[in-house]
Amino acid sequence: MLSFRILDLIIALLYLSGAITFVLGLIYTRKKVQNVSVWLTMCGFILHTADLGLKYTLGLGEVLTQSQFYVSLMAWTFLLIFFLLWWRLRLDFLSLIAAPLALVTFTWSLAISPATLPIPGILQGLWFGLHIGSLFISIALLAMAFGAGLAYLHLDSKIKTKSRMGNVTKELPSLTTFDRVNHWAVLVGFPLFTVGTLSGFIWAAFTWRTIFTWDPKEVFTIGVWLIFAWLFHKRATGGWKGRKPAKLAIVIFILSLISFVGINFFTETHHSLRP
Amino acid sequence: MEQKIHLFGLSHKTAEVEIREKFALTGFNPVTVELVSRDGPVSEALVLSTCNRVEILCVGTLDDEQIRSRVLAAWASFCNADPDLLGRHIYHYTHREAVKHLFSVAASLDSMVLGEPQILGQLKDAYRKAVNERSTGVIINRMLHKSFSSAKRTRSETAVSSSAVSISYAAVELAKKIFGELDTHRAMLIGAGEMAELAALHLLNQGLKEIMVANRTLERAQELARKFGGRPLCLEDIFEYLPQADIIISSTGSASAIIRARDIRDVLKKRKHRPMFFIDIAVPRDIDPDVNQLDNVYLYDIDDLQEVVEENLAGRRDEARKAEEIVEQEVDKFEKWLSSLDLSPTIVDLLNKGENIARREVRKSLRNLPPDSDEKTVQTMEHLAESLVGKLYHEPIVFLKRRAMEEGSSEKYIDLARKIFNLDEEQIPDNPHAEKKRK
């Protein structure tokens, strides 16, 4: 177990250095430093993948009852989505949001004592995996839309009000690029969010013989789903571009965070990750 | 007998445009006018002549006044003008000051539009011409190479050349900030006029997909469309085509606005709210300022663009200070090299000979390469030849320097070195000892 502690520490340090070097690279407008940052984060991500894989195979499913594992998996998913976008769209600047987010989530996972969760019933592997996987990916996509949305709003107001752009703003990609991140995050994220939520209910139906239990998490999630559905509809039918979807994606991501942190850890729910 | 660097010049800072025109040195060849020759006043020279500056850079051993009068005489006689008039407008830098001036010029810190990129290209052309005319030697070669690399450094390490400082480039930069790459986008030019056409041209150079040209009369539209390779439109039809246009440049003589916010609202719906960028160059304005209030629509008029340009210029002036520090550092490095050479004529001759051999051999080898060899290969070969010669000549030079410090024996060795390397270019017959053997 000590070796896992050391591995976790190395991963956290890699994420920390990745996050810091990226900010430095941006401030001093040095492309090379930014690239170093992405590679540092990449190293952290590879170790993190190994870490999760080892914990899963060694613990053989037992880790699924530990809250630590889920928070760590969330951090991993943030980076997975970031690297996918970075690879497809060459969006380095998302590192600004991805690296710190992964760092915070991952360190947080380390701070949680590895107590066992009261996950009830037989784990219906497929439905449960679908539930966690698709929801985590859609939240990670929302995180990217959140970062891109903030950048979009900033750049948009600079151009609209014709005010002076600083060196960092000048280095930013175009408005269209940020909007494209939002586009993909919403178009891919919403179906995944729906699949995740539905599979949760189906899993509940198998496990507890009831679909809806007025659990705070369930109520909250349906609220978020409705807002997300509205955004998806507006985007997909071609009505919305730019500022409005950017703002709404920011709101949805913050709500998801509240749901993930606030509800899972501080309320009475059967989604509780409390140790 | 020390070699000294001199720089004579006229620039937009010291001379009116009439004077600069009068003393332009286009086509001036320092070798044919015998400025650079075995008995000429200078051993190396380079001439830079652009519309904002005319400069002669040279290296010689005569004293300052002699060089000044000989160079000015050659310059003035080439231009059929009075040397005294030239003397009144000229600046004359020597040694470190001359190096620093050249490096600043190359880095575009002395340009009329601070940081403009053309000057470096002009300097490179001037250097290429001087090399072809064989008027440069080891000092100017090294100096120019270093001026290019220091210019490259200032450009990559400071923002002195970034951000647009003309209205049409400012518009292009904004368009790129909104749309990213422009190759899938269409523009519409409404009306005509110098600045609007310039902006359209810059946009086209960015690889715009199509340009539509609208004008009050179809004939005029067709004429402009031919010029830009675009599609002509009648002014009445623009609303029909606006949904296809991402960038709209407007410059008509209309007394009132021709495009209003409520018109654009419909256009946006048809465009599925893809962003639009309006550039209004007309005075009075063609486009209702309220258009800017709409989401995904950006409107810049001529005053806005002018403001962007002024901000960018101020930004460049801040960056120029950083660039000057870099230039200082590079000048220091060059001076160190210069003093290490201690410039005794034999050493300079030796280095010159080496460089000539390197260049000749590179030229020969390049002929054997396929004609489409890339720049990188050529550069590598040049570098290889130069460093090979430099390494080979290093030991003899160190030897000569050491002997120069020991009194008495130096002349003998210098003479020997000149003979061994045939620095005086004497014609040696193919078979000088043939007669002796026959006896």
C-alpha cells in the first residue's frame, strides 16, 4: 500500500507542475513551456491510468466500494477528455482548466480516507459501469465547455467593446474554436448524460425494485437534465451559437459540481460517497 | 593598419524624401566604381538603398576623414549631385556604433513603422547583391549574418513585430480572432475605395473562400469582381446574399445607413447564427451602430480600427525597449569576436580566402544536387563548408597571433604565411621547376 501512496504522490506532483508550467507559459507567452506542461500532465495521466488499473485488478472490484476510487476516476476522466480534444482540435489552452481541475480532484481523492461505502445489492456490472462511465465523461466534457465558455465570454466582450487585448488574450484561439468545443461537449455530452441517468434508474430498478426514490441526487439530476436538454435542443436545431450556449454550459457544469461535491458528500442519499 | 568599420547613411530620420530620392543608390556597385579594389579606400562594402534609407557600410584601414571623403565623393558622383549637400544630411558611425546601427536597422527598430518586417528582406537582398558583386569580406559577412540572427531573436523574443499597425491588417487580425482560419469563409465588399479594397486584398491573401463585390452599378461591380476574382452583385441584391457572407466590408458614399440592425436579425436566422464581422470604412457610416448589440455580430468602424492600430503601435514601442537590450547583447558578442581577430591584415586575408573557397565549393556541390533541394540542405552544406574552413585555418591564425606578440620574428612568419596560402594571389605557373629539372 505504501507503494501506491508514493505513486499517488508522484501523479499529484506531475499534475501540479503541469498546471503551474502552463500558467507560466501563458503569462510569459512561451510556447515551449506550454508544451512541456502538456507533456508533464500526459506523464501524470499515464501513471494515473496505471494506478487505477492496478487498483482495480489487485482489488478486484472491491475498489468499487471506495469513494476514493470514484473521485480519482473523475480526475482521470477530465484528462481523458482533455487529451482527446487536444489531439483532435489541438486546443492547448484547455490545459488551463483541465490540469488544475484534475489536480484538485485527484488531491481531493487522496484526502478521503479509504473507508468502504455502503453500496448495496449485487453490482449489476453493465448498468453500473454504464451509469458511472457515461456520466463522468459527460461531466468532463462539460468541464471543457466550462473552460472554453469562460474564454469565449472573455474574448467576446473584448472584441465587442473594442477594448485593448493583453498579451494572453492575443494568444487565445478564435471565438469559433471555443464555440466548437461547446458544440461537441453539448452534442456528445447530452446523450451520454441521458444514457448515464437512465442506466442509473434501470440499475435502481434491478437493485431496489423501484425506479424513483425522491433521493436528492435524483431530483437534482433531473433538474440539470432538463436544462441540459434545453441547451441541446437549442444547439442542435441551429438556433444558438456563441454567448448563450457558453453561459449555459458554465451553469450546467457548476450545477454538476454542486451535485458531485455537495450532494454526494454532505446529504443523506444513496449516492453518498461519505466515508 | 587596423581595419575599421564605417557606416554612412541617410534615413527618414535625417533627410527629407527629396534628398533620399536624389541620393538613392539603386544599381550602385562598389566594385565597378573602384570603391572596393586592391588600391581602393575600403576593402569591403555593402550598399542598402530603400525608399526610407540609403546606407553604405564599409571596412577600411585609412583614417576616418579620408574614408569619409572618398566614400562621399563616390556616392555623390554616382548620383550626379553635390557632395557637400550629401555631407550635410549624412550620419557617420564607426566601430561599435556602426554595428549597433546595422543591428537596429535589421531588427526594424530604426524603421518608420516600428517593427515592420520588410526591412530585413531588403537587407538580405542587399547582402546577396554585395556577395555576388564580391564586395564583401570576412567582417561584413559575419556582421550581416549576425544582424540577421539578432533580428530573428528580437522577433521571437519580443512582440515588436506582432500585432497589426495598419487599418487593413487590424481588420484581418480581428477577423482571424473571430473566425480562426479564413479559408472556409466568404466576404462581401460593398462599395469601393482604397482602404476597403486594401482590406479585401489582405483578406484574400489569407485564403478567403470567395469574395462578393456589390456596387451601385453592375458595370463597376463587374470591374471590381474581375480585379479580385470575385462575384459581382447589384447593391439592391445584397440582402439576398448577406446570409452567405461572414465578413462584410462596407465603403459606400451613401448619406444614411444602408444596413440596419433589424435587417441583420433576419439574416442571422438564415445563417443559423454563425458569427458575422462588419467592417465599416465609410464616412458617414454605412452600418447602423446598433448592429454591434446583436449576439454573434461584431462591428468595427474606421475610428475603432484606428484606435486598435494606435494601441498596437504603443505596444510595439514598449516591446522595442526589450528588443534594444537584445541588440546590445548581440553587439557585445560581435565586438568580442572582432577584438579576438585583432584585425591584422594577414589574418583578415586568410579568413577571406577561406570563406571564398568555402563559398566556391558549396556552389560547385550544389550544382550536383537536384534543383528542388530544400533550403535546409543548402544551409547545412554552407555551414559545413564554412566551419571546415574555419577549423582548418584556426591553427595558423593562432600561430600568427602568438608570433606577433614575440617581437622581431613576426614579419618573417607573416611573409611565410602569405606565401604558403598565396594570399597575394600571385599567378604561379603550372610547372615552375620544369626548367631546373631539364638541366
